[in-house]
Amino acid sequence: MSFVPYLFLGYATVYIFYQIILLYRIFFCYKPVAFASQKPQVSILIAARNEEAHILNCLQAIECLNYPAENITVWIGDDQSTDATHALVKTFIQDKPNHHLIAIEPSVTHVKGKANVLAQLARKAQGEFLFITDADIQVPKYWIESILGGFKEKTGIVSGSTIVTGKSWFARIQRIDWAYASGMIHVVSEMNIPVTAIGNNMAIRRTCYDDTGGYENLSFSVTEDLELFLAALKKGWGYRNLLDAGSTAFSAPMEKLGETLQQRKRWITGAFRLPKSLVIFLALQSIFFPVLVLAFIFLPWIWVLMFWLTIINLHHSFIDVVAYKMQVGRLRRNVLLFELNRYFFPLLLFLYSLLPLGVEWKGRTYKGKEIQP
């Protein structure tokens, strides 16, 4: 096993180097975005399916936006909910003429799920920009002017960041995991490496959306935000990902492990379409724990311990800076949860992905080519 030290050294070098790049760039290359001074007409699109537990929080946050109400139109698409979602929304918007509840028609084409909802809402929506969020999201007060501040002349899509709320240990694991992922997406995007748009917190220029042909003319994917993002890139549109308090949305946590596994399995289907350099690093992250275990078996423990402590400190420092940019408070007290999650969850997700279950989302199951084109 004489080759093990060299493999470990190579792995450690690449991993540490990448983490240093992330930390350096978020410290020294961060470019804050000023709020937009113009107040164009915008439409907010919300896909809702069985969201009775969250939809009112979502709509109340939108009602509190610091943006002229006369310049906002809200479109809520009820995707055949079987709970009280439709009734709750109908009651909430009855005195709000700029809010519209649309009963979504079942898809008769290849477009399904959330993509079908957004396609139908976008046909009705007006305004220069389409803002897209989810029914379990609460957007911040300055959401619209913050996101609009990221648009330049040829920018087609701007997305914000997301942080999970909740006080349970499971919610706190998701919170710090989302913080790390949001920071990484922001840094990589600012390095002109296209990653994705965040589908629960994004805006697209209307002319860009029309240029892509809209969701009804895109290949169906369970990661519909990535599909739209890639289509916009092919048409020559630019993109921006923001990391600040004004554009950071708050998501309700997943309540069950099975839901989280389904969510991450859905994300994995789109991950292989990311730039190869990022896919390689994500793969290196996923095997961190097995590599650490093997290193402790075959190498002097002091080497491995130094590597482990170095990585932990780099992770924690990066997450601290991300939390500061988002203004969501310190997350350091959750870092041990973050580390434990990184050790065991990738293995659990790998085993779960091997099961022939397809991808289940919002009570619907997608298989084969329905998952990714």
C-alpha cells in the first residue's frame, strides 16, 4: 500500500486548495450589489401544490415587500392541491386585486410538475421581469430591488441565496448545509463558472424568458430551474448570483429524512450537467469520510489529524463569512452538525439513489427520461 500516502497527499492538496480559493474569494473578491433605483413592472410566480402549512407565510412576506404595490402582480398557481391550499389562497387574496389564483390545468404535453405550473403562469404574467419563488419560501423585505440590482444590460437571470429556518437539530443541519452551498454557488458564479439559478429565489428578464421559448418549449427536467438557466446561457444571456441580506430568502425545513433524500436525489440528477471542474470537486466532497477513514488506517495519525483540523477550520471560516453576508446570525454553534452531516449523509444518499424508486416530488413520481432530458 505504498501508493496510499501519495493518493492521500493529492486528495488533501486539491481539497485544501479549493477551500482556500472559496475563502479567499469571498473575503477579497466580494462585490456588493446596490439596490435598483428604477421600479419596473414585475410579476411574481408561485407554484403551489399541497402547501397549506406554508402558503400564507409566503404570501404575507410578499405583502410586506418594500416595493410599490401597483408595480407588482402576484400569480399563484394551484397545481391540483388536495388539501386546503386553494381555499386559503382564495380567502387571502379576495381584497387584493393584484393577486391572481390560477387553477393549473393538467399537462397534455411533455411539461410536468412545477415547470407546467410556471409555463401556465408565465403566459398570463406581464411586466419586464418574472420573479419566481416557492410556496414554502418567505422572501425578504427588499427582495425585488435587491435582485433587480443584479441585472445589467445583457443579464438574463439573477438568483438570490436561501437559508433554512427552524430550531430542531434536523432544521439546523439543513440551515448550515444551505449556507455552505449558497456561498459556494455564489463564489463559483462570480468566477464566471455557470452553476445554476436557484429556483426558489430568482428573477428572469421577460425578453430572456421569451428568447428561450419558455418552459413549454424546453426539455422537461425535475430540475426545471437548471433547464431554464442553461437555455438562457445558450441564447447568450448573462447571469448573476447574489449573496446578501436583501436577496436571501428563508425556506421552511424538510421535516423528514425521506423528503430530504428525495430532494437531494433530484438535485443529483442535475449535478452531472454542471461544469466538469465543479462535478469533480463535489465528487471529492462526497468521498471525504471514506478517505479520512482509510487514511487513519494506513497513515500516521498525526498527518490525518492535521488535515482534518485544517479542513474543519476552513469550512467553519467560510460558513462564518457567508452567514455574515446573509446577516442571518452566527452559525458556528452548528458546525459539528455540519461536519457529521458531511460524513454520513453522502453515503446514505448514495445507497438511497441505488434504489429503483425514481424521483418523487410533491406527491408525483418521475422516472427515466422524465427525470432529465
